[in-house]
Amino acid sequence: MRQSSVVIDSKLPQVGTTIFTVMSKLAADCGAINLSQGFPDFQADSSLFDATARAMRAGRNQYPPMAGVPELRSAIADKVAALYGASYDADSEITVTAGATQAIFTAIAAFVRAGDEVIVFEPVYDSYVPAIETVGGKAVYAALGFPDYRPDWQQVRSLIGPQTRMILINSPHNPTGSLLAADDLDQLAALTRDTDIVVLSDEVYEHIVFDGVQHQSVAAHPELAARGIVVSSFGKTYHITGWKVGYVLGAAALMAEFRKVHQFNVFTVNTPCQLGIAEYMRDASRHLGLAAFYAGKREFFRGQLQGSRFELLPCCGSYFQLARYDAISDLPDREFARWLTCEAGVAAIPVSAFHHDGRDEHVVRFCFAKQEATLAAAGERLRAL
């Protein structure tokens, strides 16, 4: 291995390889069923591929506009208006991104300066804090209370100070599957009223909400929408996580700042994929049917764990199921996840990885965005523990 003569003063000295990469590699090395990383093991609709191929063959293979092809931004505006009654201008208030992670990083880079504070809720998705720290900001941690993972708005109020520049929310929530309700958004609006705090709302699982509940989007809340950047993901919606195409919504003044960074850290996004998605999403049933599709997978997987010694926590949205394992082992969750992968043959994510202090409640996260055969095979192994 080549040695470097450069002394590196790391911006992220505490950051190693992401837990998702670690567990997926361990699953491959051990021949385990991979329910750790959040991606489907089934194919997307072939008509989406056909639409993308038509764009390629029509010669649409060069740089698109920086903000995204007009066809896709128009389709996004129409979808958001139909779902949330919110009118976003396709030219000045919608930007197509290289997935949601890039969108979140770009939003943080655009608005957070050195010394600024960003309130995050933990368990917190693992890309948020490194993005904050990379630009010189400081993450301030609010807790989602175990086991229902609800926010404590009084605690949030106590954390807001003169350095608070942004509050980052995520609903449906990864890793817990919890949701923010309409009252939660009202309380957030009250806390940020008459401030310059930006609300960054990660809503990549917006179409995966169960039991007849409606997703509460910042886009549908006029007061929050005026200070909000809303992030969504076609990868989650159309089973194409490897395409890395997402989008952001925001008021024109906020979007102008977002694009100043976007144009230099990505510039623009795959042209034919954008066009294929634009054509495909015009059939609204393809996103409106997603909740029922994943509700079926949730129930199938939960059924597979009946009779096991796992304690299943509520899953209100997303395609993740949390489970306590106290009846099986007293190992710390990282050690348990490794044991589960190598000895039981099923890979999961330890939830302590989403806590900055390693808080461990003996909970692991399973992904049920898998074929029924995959879930059944995993269920057989998990019931045997």
C-alpha cells in the first residue's frame, strides 16, 4: 500500500466507514441475507427503463440545464400540487439533485457557516452530522424518545439559541419508521417564527406511510414552506436507489442560494434518467400505490417474525422495521449485529450507530424492501434464534 508523506488534519477525525458499507460487506463475506442496507432486491418497472432508453436514443445525452430538465421539474411541480396543494415554480423553486444525500449536503453547505448550530434528532441518519461538521457547523442533538421515537418540543425549544441556523427533520424517519404529525409541524413553526432558522426536511420516504395516515410535508405547511428546503428521492419511490436522482423544493430566495452551491459541487444530473423519470411519473398511480405495496411487505415480514424472540417496534412509515433482541442476547447491538450476520446468517443495522454517544437500547434495524422469498428465508433463520 502506498504511503503518503502528507500530514492530514482531518475535518472528520471521528468518522470511519459508514455502518451500511460495513454491514453489507460483512453480509457478503459471511454469505448472509442482507436486510441491513436500505435497497430493494427486486427490479423496477421495465417501462421506466424503456422511457429512459428512448431519451438516450433520441440523443438526449448531453448536459441538461443546471436545475434539471424542464420536463422533470414540471412533473415534480404537478405532483407536489396534487399531493400537498402547494404551488412551486418549476423554474425558480425546484432543483433536481444527484440523490437526497447530495441535496442535504448542498443545503447545509449553502446555509450553514462556521460556528453555526444545526439541531438534529437522534437516532440521526449518518450523513447529516458529517455534512454539518465539514462546513464548520456544530450539530446539536435533540432526542426522539424511545420506544415510540417522538420529539420533545420543549427540549427543542431549550436547544434553540442565537447560533441556531438550521433544524433538520426527517419524516418518515430513518431508522425508526416514526412520523411527524400535523401538530409537530405546528409546534416547529411556532418555535421558528420570527427567526432566520432554515428548516431542512428530509422526506425521501414520503410515499411510504402506512395505516391510512397522510404524510405531513413541510411543503404543505405554508409557514414552514417559507423557510423550508424539502428533499425527496426518486430512488426510494421507484426502486432505483442506484440511479441517485432526487430533488429539492424551496422558496425562490432559498433556492437561489442552494443553486449557488449545487452548480459547483454537482452542476447537474444524468439527462436520460431525468427524462425517463419525468415520463414515468406522469402516471400518479406509480407513487400513490407505493404505501399499499410496502404495507404488504411490512405485514409479510412482521408475520415472518411471529413466534420469534424479537420484540417488534411500531413501523408507521419507511421500509425499515426495528426490533429489540433482549430475549435473545445481552450483547451490545454492534456485537449482536455482527453475531447475527455471521452466525445466524441475517444482516441488520445496529441502531446505536445513529447515536453520537453510542446509546444502545438493544435494537436493530431490518430492511423489508425485499422479495418475499428473501424475507421468508430471513424469517426462518430469525425464528430459530
